[in-house]
Amino acid sequence: MGLEAALVAAGASAATASVASAVVGIGASVGLSYLSKALGGKSAKTTTSSGLEGTLQIAGDVPRGAVFGRAITEGHQVYGQTGGSFASTPNLALDRVYAIGEGPHDALESVWVDGKLCTLSLVSASTHVDHYTVNEYNYPTTGVPCMHLWFFRGYTDQPALSELVTNANPSDRWTSDYRGSGVCYVATRCLYFKEVFSSFPAFSFGIRGRRLYDWRSDTTAGGDGAQRWSDKTSWVYSANPIVQLYNFQRGMSVATQLLYGANVQTADFVLDAYTAAANACDESVMDSAGSSADRYSCGTIISDAEEHGAVIQRFLDACAGAMYERAGAFAPIVGVAQATTYPTITDGDLVSGFPIRFIAKRGRAELVNGVFGTYTDLSQNGASVSYPSRVDLDAVALDTEQRYSESNYPQVFDPVQAQRLAELELLLARLQATATITLGMSAVVLEPGDWVRWTSARFGDRRWMIERIQEGRGTYTLDLREINATAFGEIDDVPLNGGLPGVGDTDLTTVPMFDVDNRTLVGDNGLKTPAIQATWQAILDNRVDALLFEYRVAGQTDVLTARSDDPLSGYYSWSAGLQSETDYEVRATITCTPPRSTTWTDWEPVTTTEQIVPVGMQNFEAALHDKIANELGAADDEWRAGLEQVNLLAAEMAAHQAVVRLDDVRRVTATFGAQRGEYLLRIGAVADDVSAAVQRVETLEAEAVSLDADLATVTTNLATVSSTVTALADGQSALASEVTELSATVDGLAAGVTVRWVAGVTPAGATAAWDLQLVAGSVTVGMSAIALPGGGGQIRLRADKVVFAKQDGTPFALFQSSGGNFYLDGSIFATGSILASHLNVSSLSAITANIGTATAGRLLSASGNMDINLTNGYLLISD
């Protein structure tokens, strides 16, 4: 019989098979153990039940269970009806009943209606039931409550809810016999006024779970207090994972029927061990903010359909615990340092003739240098939220790579406790040594889980935890695992019980080095569309899924959104919804799995470019060729702007619903202090139904930072080599380009070399262009060449001199510049190398000349006063 049947019955009548209380013998190793997980290398993802049951169960036979500690649950809907007459309106009330669990539960802490946290107002309280109204669902004008909740704790003698009996339709549908004996449940009533409700509400309930027996408060069990196992009314709420463990192992029953648990007999508990472990969980520990709280707590929902071992492990994981067998009985140990009471072991105490095994380091596959995961946040309706990850940077450097382990704690509802568990797991994992030694009869008092100290001339002085003991004839062989109280935030041999405080979040919470700039996308028919490109420092954390962008017109509040699913790329462009030549603001954040607390960047300003619609896409390449040809005589920045259109075409194609997109990013980085060397390779390919493009961007960068002797001046020297290669093709055209840039900067003085190639074939013909530019300080020289369709071509030079070299390598200047003009240097010509037959000019002048015999028709002075007419034979001289 499940929860539904139990709720409407006068008493529970199910039986659950008990389990034998026998435990394994002294030869067993650590079984249910948090330490074995921490010490065993990289762990698998945790899949245990959490403090959230987020699916409403309706009717059917649901396994028996309960809430232990605090949890959020939607419960199991077992009853619903409409009825009643209010304000002359029939059937205005909707009643529902949600079963929570079996056995007495402590309280209803919170209620979430349609995913929103609401405010509870207590109307009345009694031993069996608390009555609440929900403030957010009061009638607007009168304030009359329209939503009521009754929380029945789950005692066997609790009464039926009179409101359900009175409102039953037909009258025998819910009677006074329907007490829900031993079942904790919440009854809801909603008065359906249109001013209050627009749909049937969905509920989530925050529950303080089972009231449990604590032997430490029972004088008959050696404790101090009036609690008794046989009197459930004396039990109290507890989130202590060891108290929860004890109750589950003994078994939870209603009346005389065992409902869930292991049914272990009292003789099979080492009660002193349970007491010490429970006390350690209750110890008040300070966190990084200066607040104190219990060291460990647990909140979970259990079911009799689960394996007992899985439930027990969940309790132990909440307190970094382990379960040991001692003298045939159960004995838990939790995550605090244990005192070393056995005398220090020396090499002389080892039994001769038995092998000694010692391994200082574990295999690379077992190394762990970081732990991350989630806990259950009850303030967010039981959502799984990332706790701050714990990373040992020194261990990462030693291991030469990140080796992170995911450990989720769904049964933990305190982020500081989740951090404490993760930190402890990480510190224990870095203690890598294992050993096997054999001792004599003096070791008969040792048990698995004990801590011992072994001082060895060969293997050093270490603390060890006993994992396994094998008994021989007068000998005891111990399997040891290195342990240290400092891993628990304490000191060897002097447990301080100070614990490991929660520390700051080391995870990325926003987009690093975020910036934006404008871009122009060239689309179909040559349409030039304004775009925004966001850039950021590449994100290496593979738990960051995507970047979200919000953008808006400056001064407005309405926002549009964009998304990049490639955090590693470091850049993303979009054009959707943008207006041309308009001021925008852009901000960004990250999304992660598992979820973590994140923030938006500041709003960054950017102004979009103009939008241009030219003659058509088929003429884009031809128009580009014309632009290049027309600007051969223009400034270099305009020349470069023309060539950059080639790269923009690749971005445009990627933005047009590409059906195939492939990206590859490779990065190598080395740093030492402020010095950095980095290699980055990005390869991208896009294709749609009419076109394809591929681009490769390769960058090498070296940076060195130095300080002067007084630490007053910082100098950054930078050397960069980059290459961008692009190939495009569609149904009419093909285009290829390559740009290679070298730059060096030292103390503000820069030098650079840029080489560009472009080759393309379009319906207008074939075009090829090449450009070389060298910059050193304020000096710029360069050369450009272009071959146009129809055979036209040009070469452009920019320099102070055009220098050639002789066969022996001696340089000489053919042209020199002066006043912005080039002149032919006549000194380079050999005597007699320029003949009269080589000259055909309209005018010729010289300072002196010996021209020999000259044949001419007339000689006229510059002033016109002297005229020698050789053709007509006269000489004329005038004033």
C-alpha cells in the first residue's frame, strides 16, 4: 500500500522486509566511505537524490518515504474536489491534498506558487496541524484570504481536516475517518475569484522534515534528555547527517509496521562512534564572512524503493564520512581529524620476513587538482546551483594540466558546507602515498579507520589511515593511506575542530576583457549591413556553455539579445535588429552547467556603420576591383580599407543561415611572471546552398614587461606575427586573399611589415593585386601592383629613393625625390651613352654644349633682339 492508500486509511498496514544486521569481518576494507572517493582519484558524477523533488506525482502507488532535514517537494497529489458556496457562488472552492511523507515532520517553512516564493501567515497552530493563508492571494479590495494551507505533521492520532469533510461532494468522498494516520500532508483550498486567479496554481513546499530520535538526548541510552525511541512525540527535527543515518539504519515505522530503513538492531551500533560523529557535525564553524553554522548538515528525500546502501552513502557524503566495522558493529567517522592514540610505529616494530609496500605517488590518471559541482539552493526553489569550485593552482602546475573532478552535493543546502566538502576532497586527494606493513600482536587494538604514525628512515615520517587489516598468526597486516590533520584545517595530534571555512568564489562570473566594435557585413547583391562585433578573452573553462549579449539603442531601455555558443573563440558578430549610423550599448554575461552565480558586464558603447545597397551581389567583386584600382594613388589606409572588404565577405556568409559550419581553435600559451608567449590558430569554414568560404587566422605573439630600477616606469615590448588567409566561392565568382603582418614595439617605437595578396575571377574578368608596406617609426615605404580585366595593370612605389644594384652589388639610385617629385639622377649614365638619335623632344636646354655641326633653319634669342635666319640668309639685330 502506497501513500495514497495510507492517507485515507485509519492506520498504516504495510510491511517492509528487514535486512540482516550482520556486517563484514575484520578483513574488510573501507566500504561506504567519503574518504575512499576522495582518495581514489577522479570521481564520477554524483546522481544521488537531492533536497528537491520537482515533479508532482498524481494518484498511483508511490513508494513510502519521508523528508530528512530540509527539502523542497511538490508532493504527491492524492485528492482533489470542488464544492462549497461562497458569496452565492457555487463550487467556488478547489481543494487538493498533497502527501509529503510518512511519520511526523516538523514544519512547513515556505511555499512557492507557480514558481514564485510567497508569504505565509500563520492562522493557528496545534500539535497535529498548522493553518496558514498566503498573503499574495488575498482579495484585492477586502483583503479576504483566497488561498489556505493546512500542514498535517503526520502523527498516527491526527484528526481529519473538518474543511475537507464539510466540503466533500458527494458527502462520503472525504469523511472523518480519512485522518491520514502517520502521513504528513498539505491540504490546499483556493477560492476562485477571477480577480485573484487566472489558472490553477502549482505548488512547491519547503519542508522541515522528519522529527528524529537523538540518543544523545535520551538518559536511558547514556545521553541527557527525555527523548525515547518508543515515544515519537518526544522526537525533534534534526538536519544532522549522523542522527539521520542512525534513524534510517534502525528503521522508520508507523505503529508497528516498518516503512523504510534497514532495521538494524541496537546491539549492532558502536554508539560511542555515532556520538562522536554526530557531535562533530553539530560543531559551530566560522565561515569566511565571519558567520557560524553547523559543520555538516543534510537535507534529502528518501524512499523505500531505494537501495539501503545508496541512502546511507548520501548521509555519509554530506559529512565527508565513512562507515567502518568494529567488533562486528557499525561505526561511522566524519570529516574531522582523528587523534593518533596508538604509539608511534618505527621500522623496528615491523615484523621481519613480511614484505613492505610503499608507493609515494599515484598514476597520472588518478590525479585530481580541482573539484567543482553543485548544491541545492532552497532559496531558489530547490535549484541546483554551483558552489565555488576549489582549485589547487600549485597542484595544477605540478601536474602540468587541469584535472578536475565533479562532485555534486544535492543533499547539502548550504554553499559554505558544499565548499568545505569539496575542499576536503581536494586536499585528501593530494595526499597520494599508500603503504602495506605488518605488525605483531600489539596491533590487535587497531581497527579500520584508525589513524597511526609511522616514522621510517627510508620512507619518512607520515600519518596514515588504516584502510584494511588482515589478521594472520600473531600478525596484523595493515593497508595504509596517507592522511594529515591539516587537510581538515587542524593540527596533527591536536584536533582543533576548527573546520575548513568557506572561501571566495574562484570561478568566472562574467565575461573577461569584454569589448565591442562596429563592423560591416557584405551580403547578397552587395548589400552592406551594419554589424556589431564583440570580443573577449578566450574562456578555457569548459563548464561555460555560452555568452549572452544584450544590446539597445543608447538612452533606451528596450533590449535585443544575441548568443555565442563558442566561449573559446573570443569574438562574435551579429547584425539582427541594428539600425545604421546609430549609437548602441552592449553588455554580456555567461551561462554555465552546472549553474553558478553570474553578473553582466558594464554597458559598452558602439556606433554602427552606414547601410548601403549597391547594384547587386554579382557585381560585388567587380566593384571591389574598381575600388582597388581607383585608390592606387590614394592614401595607404584607404588602400587597406578596400582590401579588407574581402575578409568582411567571409563574415557575411557566416551570418546567412549557413547549413554547414566548422570551427577549430588551437592555442599554446607560456607565461613567466609578466612575460608571455602565445600561439593561436583559428580555422573556420561555412557553406550554404549557393556559396562557401573558409578562413584561417594564425597569430604568434611575444610580450615582455620590464620595470626601471625605481619601479616607476613600466616598459612593455611586443612582437607579433599574424596571417589571415581567406577563400570564397559562389555560383559566379571565386576570390582568394592572404594578409601577413609582422610588428615589433619597444618602448613606444614601432616597426612593421604588411604583405597582402588578392586574386579573383568574376563575370567581369580576372583581377590580381599585391601590396607591400614597411613602417619604421615615422618612415613608410611600400609597393603595390594590380592586374585588371582587359589587360590593364599598374605598379605603385612609395619611397624617397628607387635604388638598383650593379652586378657587384654596389647600389645606385636611379630616381630621387625632391619637393614631392621624382627626378632622374643623370650621374649614373656613362659618358656617350645618350646619343642624339635617342632624343626626340619639343624643347631642350643646357648650361654649356659643344654640338659640332648643327643643321637648323633659324636661331632666335630669348629676347627676340637677335634673329639669324639660315633658311633665307639674313641676320637681324634690333634694340
